[in-house]
Amino acid sequence: MNDSIPGFSVPVHRSLAEPILLGGAPRSVAILVGTLAAAIGLGLRLWLPGLLIWSIGHAAAVWAAKRDPLFVDVVRNHLRIPGHLAT
């Protein structure tokens, strides 16, 4: 029993509803962590700290994205909206 009106249902592709991930991490976070690690690794010539920052930062972003793919938006709203009910 399909109660939908013909012509008023449209299939939606998954790519319109899912966030853009880069290596399992949100795209903006992956670019930010990669840029920071490249600046430390290449700019300051500290290769090991740069690799360490990239690997830990990317692993943390992938872990957070597995728990909530929209965690970047949640954190952004959390920082933007003050907590009025906090005691």
C-alpha cells in the first residue's frame, strides 16, 4: 500500500545527505591537520613531530567521525551558542 502521490517522490542520492570525508575524517579537519603537520614537518624541518601530529590528529578525527559524522558542526554550534542552563 503505497500512499504517495505519483510525481511527488524523488529519489535522493546518498552523496547529498552524507558528509564529505577525506580518508575517513571530515574534509576540513583533514586539511587543517595536514596543513599544520606539513608546516611543522617541512617549514620547521621537524619531521618526526610533524608525522606524529598528523597521525594522532587524523586518527582522532577518524575516530570522532565514526562516532558522529557531523561532529564538526556540533562543536561549532556548541562554541557559538552560550550555555544558558549551565549552573
